Amino acid sequence: MSTPDLPSSHRRRITSSAVGIGLATGAYGLSFGAISVASGLTAVQTQTLSLLMFTGGSQFALVGVLGAGGGAIAAVLTAWLLGARNGMYALSMAPTLQVTGLRRLAAAELTIDESTAMALAHPEPPEAARHAFWRTGLSVYVLWNIGTLLGALGAAAIGDPATLGLDAAIPAAFIALLWPRLVDRTMWAVALAGAAVALVLTPLLRPGLPVLAAGLVALVASMLIGRRT
Amino acid sequence: MIWFAVLAGSIGCYLEKLVGYFLPHSVLENPSVRRVAGLLPVALLAALVAVQTFAVGQTLVIDARLAGLAAAIIALMLRAPFLVVVVVAAVTAAALRAAGLGT
């Protein structure tokens, strides 16, 4: 985490962006905590997810599938599939971070959308990328967990989730995660096909499985694109 | 049951992150790996949006959640931050229900 060769002004600028990103994700952690408890998890289970799983998309997916009455296996598989992208982030971060031992274990936990994006946004010098990764990862980790705690306790204190529209907050959270990824026609086509597959299969399969089946759309689309290029 | 999902999901998601620090960097150069990694979240998140908006168990219904989703999309088009998007959706659905419209 030491960044000796980086001018302190540069370092401060990165740190303040990292805290800003942490505050934004903390607000998002608040909604995760509330939605998770409204989906039937306890506050302790909700906090465990933020402390251990620490990847928002997978956490929302897991509680979403469980709350919809899907089985534990379908919930776990959906979370894993959504978390697979973090492995790609780790691959791209490994040469920059050069971590071993315990620091590698810590870097792995902090490898998420935000920390990777901040590191990629500050490629030179490599000390800046490392500083951006660690500061963003730590700031998001702390504030995401505080947000989760407040959201979970808040939701536990209020009654029926439907009265407050918390059931409507769940698809809103997913569309907010999806929105920045809809950058071109291919992404729109894959999104619409994924949604259509899931809806067609909803009456036919147990809750949770239609979403997993939509994952196949990504595989088919990838094969089609590969053949075309 | 829920604890199993919480722990198995967490351990698996952590290992996915960790394995990236042990695999050779050349895996990233495989175009089909990169493509699937980019497309998978899009297909899954879109499916989650659809199911969480329309499904009650195995039945498809139209209720106040759809109005909430529409409000969320408008908020996103106006570049609202995450928490605002979620709150706008919840408030829209809650207000419709309080007014006796939508279930």
C-alpha cells in the first residue's frame, strides 16, 4: 500500500476521488441492506454478505432470487455467474499490483468494479494505479458495510416491504446496475433477449432458474459474434 | 438454507476474485473469454430486472412494480445517482398503492 514515488498532491487527488466513490457506494449499500432484509434475510446474514461476498451485483442477485422463492442453489449459481467478471478484473490487475501472500488475499477481496475502474483510470505511473486500487477498494469496503448495516437495521425496524415499495426497489437496483453496460446495440440485444428468455420460462421453471437460463443467452451471443468476426 | 446460500455464495465469489491473481495473464487475450465475461452480466441483470418486475412466484403479473421501474428508467435517463433511482422507484410504487391504484 506504500506509494513512495508518487507526489503527494497526486496521491491526495486520487484519495479524494476514492472517498467520493466510497460515499456513493455507501448510499447504494443502504439500499442493499434494506432490500436484503425485506427479502427475508436477517440483518446478520445481510452483513455477512457485505463483509465476505463484497460484490454488489452478486449480493443483490442472491437476495433477489431467495426473496422470489428460488432455491439456495439457484441463488448461489446466479451470484457466482455475476461475480465471474471480478476474476477478469483480478487478471488485469495482477501485473500492476504485484501482490503476494496476505496482501494478495486482501487485494482479491477488494477486486470489484470500482477499484478496478479507478486503477485503470490512473495507469501512469504504476504507483498511481496501485494507490487508486487500494484507496478505492478500502473506502468502498468500509462505506459499503456501514451502508449495509444502516439499511438492514432501518428495514428491520419498518414493517411490510410492499407498503414502502421496497419490492419495486429491487428491479430498480438491477436496472441501475445494468444501465451503464448498455453501450451499444449488441448489449441492448443481449439484454432484451435475456429478459425475454427469463419471462417466457418463469411459468415453467422454479423461481431462480429462468434467470440462470438467461445466462445462456450470453454464451449463444458470444458464439454468434465470434463466428461473425 | 439461507445461511448455506450466504456462505457458499460468498466463498465462491471470493475464489473467483482470487483465482484471477493466480492464472496466467494470457487468459485475458482469449477473445471468447473476454466476450462472455462482458455479456454475462448484461444477460443476467436484464433477466433479474424482468423477473423482479413481473413475477410473483411462477405467475406473471402487472402491478405497481412496473410503474416503479418506469420511474427508475426516467431517473437513469436524467443521470440520477443510484440511491435516487432506487428511492424514486420505491416511492412511485408506494404512492400508487396508497392511492389504491395497482397492487
